[in-house]
Amino acid sequence: MSGVNRKSVEELLEGVRRGDVDVADAATRLAGVLPGMHDRHGPVAHLDHHRALRCGFPEVVFGEAKTPGDLVEIAHGILERSESLLVTRVDAERVAALQSALPDAEHHERARAVTVRRGERTEGRRGILIVTAGTGDVPVAEEARVTAEMMGQAPEALHDVGVAGIHRVLGESERLREARVVVVAAGMEGALPSVVGGLVGVPVIAVPTSVGYGLALDGLAPLLGMMNACAPNVCVVNIDNGFGAGYLASLINRPEGG
């Protein structure tokens, strides 16, 4: 069992149930992976290989504060046990190091992310709609999109429908209501999630962005506005945290028992 996740364990157990896999053989395979589900990889990383089994997705790497060498070491360690890798918040230097070490790494420039997807690809699950108030919010939305796609989703995007032209979002009411969960990224005063929340009967994940002048305070103003949203279906993640929004939306949208 090289890639250990819930699906691979379920397939192994299903094989035992059908009689295709001997009980002793299954025990041997599990014994080979479960005790070693975490390990040190280099001097600065202690990788959690058990996370995919517990949470449904492997450990995600926040790249911003790590050296290129550390990132490459960690990426190799994760891919030894997993078919998926997501690295967020990477600049050009870190992207170059990862792509040099991993020829199949894909760079998502606007999202500032690098991904690796190996093995069979399946069609993503629809139901997530990612909305931005303005074009300046798109990088955060793209981080949410890439994250959701890596988690088996097929998110759709609706950009530049902020409240300064309220007719734009009202004109998309039907599309909003078709979603199972909506991610809304907005800067400035951060009003759009409340508007969207009042139009739909599903969870709305608000993402304050650091877009705005002066007293927007690098995203603090929209964060406070979203935290005080009147719409009761609005929850809020941290400033510019597209990753967190995409991850949470994917958990909400995954099928029951998935």
C-alpha cells in the first residue's frame, strides 16, 4: 500500500470481505503502513502521513516561510506515500525549485500554488461556487479553486459581482441558488457575503481579502464586517485564506460517507 488513504484501506477491506485477499496478507499490509504514518523528513519536518486516512486529504504544505530546499525535501516525503501534493503560497524561487525536483508539478500562478496529481483522475463533484466582489480578489479565489479541485471537486467561478453594482450579483441569483456551498471573497468593506447569504439557503464561506484603501487595514475592515454579518448562514475564514475556504467548502460538498 504505497498511497494510504481512506479509499485504499476500504478497497483492501472489501477485498478481504469478498475473499480475494487473505486476512493474514491484509494484516501484513496494514502493519507495514499504520505504525509509520508519521516520520521525520530532514531536520525540520515531521510529516503526518496518517492525515489522508483521518481527514480525507494529505498534509498540505504552506510554502511561504520555508526555504526552497525544505520544500523539495517535504514534497518528496509526502509523495513517497501519497499521489497528491498541494503547496500553497509559493514565489518564483520556490516554484522553480519544486518544478526542477518534480517534473510533473503544476504551477498555478495566480493562486500562488503548486500541485502534483498522480494516479487515476476522476470527474470532480459539482456544487461549489466561488464568487469574488472584484477582480482584485481573484488570486484568493483561485487558491480556493485549486484547493477544491485537488480535493475532488469541480468548483465554478463567478467574478466581479460586488455590491457597488448590486444588479450584477442579483442577476446571478439562479446560479447562486444552484450551489450547495458558496465561497465569497471580498475586500474593501466586505459586504458581499451578507448579500449572497440573503439570497441562498446554503452555507456561505466568507473570505476577507487585503484589497482596499487606508482604513481597509489590509483586510481587517472586511474581516470585522463579515464577522458581524446579519445573514445567519455566513461563516468566516482568515484574511486572504483561500485555501481554508476551498478546503472547508470541499468538506461540506463531499458526498455522505465520502
